[in-house]
Amino acid sequence: MSGKRNHNLTYRLKRRIALEGPISLADYMAAVLTDPSGGYYMTDDPFGVSGDFITAPEVSQMFGEMVGLWCADLWQRVLDGPKRFILAEVGPGRGTLMSDLLRAASVLPGLAEAAEVHLVEVSPALRKAQKKTLKNWDVTWHGELSSLPEDAPLVIIGNEFLDALPVRHYEKCEDGWRERLIGLDDSGERFVFLLGPLSPSAPAFIPPALHDAPLGVLAEVSPIAVSLVRSLAQRLVLQGGAALFIDYGRQHPSYGATLQAVRGHRPHDPLVEPGSADLTAHVDFASLIDAAETAGAAAFGPVTQGAFLQAMGLEIRAEALRRHADERQRQDIDSALTRLMSPEEMGELFKVLAITQAGHAAPAPFAS
């Protein structure tokens, strides 16, 4: 069934381009990932060994437990234990992270009663999985972040969420920056990259550090991600609370495209069979920090995922689990530890960024 939907999405994208002309990469990504009838996240469950990729919460329960400890420390020490707070996750996958988070955080007396759980999810397929995973919790679902309640402190978690937000590509040409668009080849059958006209708005999107780029280089930016973080930071300033984003990306602006497609755990051409593969790009953390601080919030990090998990006590938790495990389970625990923390695996590429209302104490592990 999904193959037919993907075919229909391909047809509709080709027809749109034929009628309106080339479209931005951001528009293409938005359609590929979230088109109601053919988008990648809208049709099937992409997670796990049988899906297209495995995220950290699916690697081990320990990941979500460490995020749960972060939330517990934040609630008690930074927010001073409010009797009610909004605990939200954006892009919550199967609900695995929130489930493990709640189990670990609920060890702290009073937190479970204070937490009002909300999930921001656009995919009907994933909402179904989340309802099954979180069947023992009272959860409210939202289609967009802006509809979250504003009458209590907000604690929001996003794991591998920002990397799926649409990006734009700009190429430095002799006459200035031109946007790289998605069009059709001469046959009208294949999607191709091509350069659009001079883009006067490009300098507003491109980090100042890249303005003097040499000719021919590509700048990859996500105005949507910057806008989302700025809006969230403004909410935190007024509403109180904090955000934790865990994603892969770069700490400093740099040239070059990182757009990639993954299908069946293998690289896939992002312009072939749209809707059949995941599309992501590395997160520009520096731009997000600037957006948060411009809005009046405080930003901490990013630090590597390995450093964050070590500081939160992942190795201690792994040792505790080993004591009650058989040999096969101990091997799985060791494998998960390596996958989550090793620089050669997820430990170095993935970064952790925290944003809080200015004036709060620094959240863990940035307080040390």
C-alpha cells in the first residue's frame, strides 16, 4: 500500500513542478516526510531493526532512563518542584523514550503526580504505536508545538527531531547566493537539483561566519529549525521551564551539504522514490543557540552525547543492570553502552543542547 502512496506523491510533486516551476528543497522535504497521504512518517513505522533506522531509545532502555534522571533533577533542583508542569516530547517515535523517561523520573516522589504528559506527533501510524507504549499514562496529543498548554512550566524533549526539519541549500555564485532547487530533467521523469535565481533573502538565513564563503560552496540552513527554537525560547522566557534537544550535527557553522536519505538502514538517493526513505540533515547547533539567546533564554552546550550520558550516570546504571543479567543480557548491555557512548558510534556525532528560562540554575550536567 505504501508503494502506491509513494507513487502518487511522486506524481503530485512532478505535476506541481511542471505547473509552478522548481520548488525549494525545504518544500520537497516537507512533502516527502509529512504529506498526509504519501509522506514517509505518515504511512508506516520506520523505527527498529525491521524499519529504516534505530534511534537511541530503541538501542536501550538506559538512554530514556538517563533523560528521565535529567528531568527529575530539573524538576526538583532547577524548577523547585512545581505542583504541575507540562512534560512534552516532540517527534516521540514509538513512545519508547517517554515511557523509559517516566519510569525513571517517577522514582522521585511527587514528580509523576505533577507531570502532565503531552506528545507532539503528526503521524497517525506513530500515534497508534505511542498509545500502545504509553497505555498506562494519561497522554494528550498535539499536531503542532504551538498548541501545548501555556499555563504551567514547560519541559520539552526532542530526540532526533531537529534533523528531520526541512533545510535549504544556497550556493555562492559570482553575483551572490542562489538557492539550490528541486526540478525535473529534460525528460520530465527524474527529480534533479538546479540553481534558482539570485536570492536576496539568503544572507538573512546564512550564518555570518559563512558570508565570505568562496565561490561554489554550499551553505545548508534550516530557517524552520531556527524559527521553532526561537519561538520555543520565547515561551520558556514567559512560561518557565526548559528544553533538551539530542541530535546529530555540528557545533560550528561550516560549508557543505549533509542532506541524506536512509532506507532499510542503507543510504538512499534523496531524489528517488520520495516518501519511501527518511530525509535528514545535520543540525547547526550554533544557529539554534543564537536563536535561543536572542529570544532571551539561556542555552547550555552542546556537549557530546557520550559526555552527557556519562555525566548522568549511564555506566553506573549499566553496571547495576549487569548484576541481575545472564550472559546474553550482559553482552546486550555492553553493546548498547558502546553504541550510545563510543566516539565511533553515537557518542561523538550526537550532541546535547539544553535551553532554559534565563535566571534558572544550570541544568544537569551543565551545572558541574
